Amino acid sequence: MIKIILFRIYKARIICACLFLTWYVSVGQQQKAGWQIIEQKNKKQIDILADGMLLTSYCYYDSIRKPILFPINTISGISITRGYPIAPVAGERADHPHHTGLWLNYEFVNGLDFWNNSTSIPLKERLHYGTIRHDKIISSKSTGRQAELTVAADWITSIGIVLLKEETHYIFRKNGHLFIIDRITTLTALGTDVSFKDTKDGFLGLRVARELEMPSKEPLELTDIHGNVTKVSEGDNSATGLYLSSEGLSGDAVWGTRGRWCMLYGKKAESNISICIIDHPKNTGYPTYWHARGYGLFAANPLGQEIFSKGKEKLNFVLHARKSVAFRFRIVVASENKLEPQQINNLADEFASNF
């Protein structure tokens, strides 16, 4: 009788353990399903995950002089951003250390250069540069459908004067094989007018991985597996990218032209990848000029017009004291299949109608 009772107790414990394990696994799967926002204060970054996979991080490292999204990955986990100088990858270019991830800034803001600032600037020259400093997280939320992150930052001079208050709202979504990032940035001038002098270096920038650059035979400076720079007399054949604009232009012909969207497509890790930046009709300077370079800089510049139009247009934008202006951009990263113009137009129409 005692043996029977002990056996029944043992059996009950086994059943309870199995039920607990099933519940624990189920909870773990539920936690990984959908979107997650994980803040890592010690690393100065906020990770954005979908179904347990990192798709991007909002980073505010001291070394980069502005907040960025880095890396940016496809739904399948392939990074579309250059690693240098944050996390160098063998075989990528070692130039323009201020080209990091996805960012938004400008070369001439009240005479200060926010675009080219990085830790590589000599100390004696830093008076001429501005910094965008992360201030705080305003809000964050994640659901099964999307993740949203709203952050505040300050555009400051080299002596610590705040010129602009920035509030940026990110919306992260998945749609099949598409990773969609909507960025809505509101800039507010404080006690003085803030001028954005017409120039080519701005405004929303993305630096892509080596494989997604356009092919070139020009001499290169590439990194090895240790991050050391090696000079190569001729370009290699690892680059596969090609630009296409909403106006039907392709390749180098896209640079310096207007369009409601621009796409860069190529192959990495044997996967077809398309990256599209979509402008918004409410943006100043719409449709934007494309500062799209074959070496991997993919930028939309609605405020710089003179150089792109060869002197036919000019825009010295001024944001008056205590006034605000909003800029809206959609970034779409597609894997598996190349995006077609009609798909992009549909995404652009949706973006225009929702914000």
C-alpha cells in the first residue's frame, strides 16, 4: 500500500513537472513572438527585436556624435549597414567615419558642421562642429504588430549651447519579407533663429554594406578581419548594388535628381536585397534631391538644392525661434525579392496618407 502511494506521488510530480515545462516553454515562445524593445543603458543602446531577432538598435554612443540606428538587418538577419568604424567587417571600405548606420543631421547649421563630426576630428578644429546628444526616452511600446520608440535629443554647439530640440518618433513594422521603419522628426528652434545653409551634405543618411555598393574600379581602402586598413589599387567584384529612382533613372544618373523615392538593390549572402527611402509630401523641399553615391552613401537631402540643380535652385532654410518643423521618411528593407516600382509607389501612397 505504501509503495502504491509513493508511486502515485512520484507519478503526480512527473506530471506536474511536465505541465510546468510545457507552460514555461509556451511563455518563452510568447515572449519572443511579436516585437520587443530592450534598453541597455550600459551600452547606450535600445534594441528592437521582432520574434526574438534583432532588426536594429537605437544607439547613442559618445563616439559617433549623433544618435543612429545600427545595425539595420533584413527580416532574415542579414545586415545592410556598413560596420566601420563601430564594428569593422573584413573587406569593407574604411572611409568617412561619420557615415554610421542611419542618421539625420546637416552640414551647415548656424555655421556649424553637424554632418562631418566624429571622434576623428582634431581637437583644435572641433569648435567648427556640432553634436546631436541623446537626451531621454519619451515613450516606448511594443505589440504583436509593431514597435514604437519616441526619443528626445539636443543639437548643441561645441560650447554646449542648444540650438535645436529634436523629438523623433520611430515606428517599426514587418510586412511579409519587408522591414519598414517610419521616422518622424520634429525640430524646434530655441532662443534664436536657426539657419540651414544650402549644401549637399545632408540630411537623412544611410551607409550600406560593401556588397550593396555600386561596382567600381577605383582604388579603395578596405579593412581586414582585425579592422586594419589595406589599400587596394583597383576595386574588387564584391559590390552588386544599383540605384533606381521613382523617375526611372538608374545608377550614377540618380545622384542630384529629385524623386519621391529611391531604391538601392543588390545581393548579399546570396540573398536579393532592396533598400528604399521614401520622401513625404509634407516635407520641406519635397520631392527631395538624392545624394546617392556609388561608394555606399545613400542620402535624401531636401534642404540642399544649389549644387544638385547646378545653380538653378537655392534653399537657405531658416527655422525661426520657438518654431518647429517636421520631417518624415520611410525606410523599407526587403529581402528575398527585388521591390518593384508599383510596390514602392503603394508604400509611398500609404505613407503619405497616414502621416
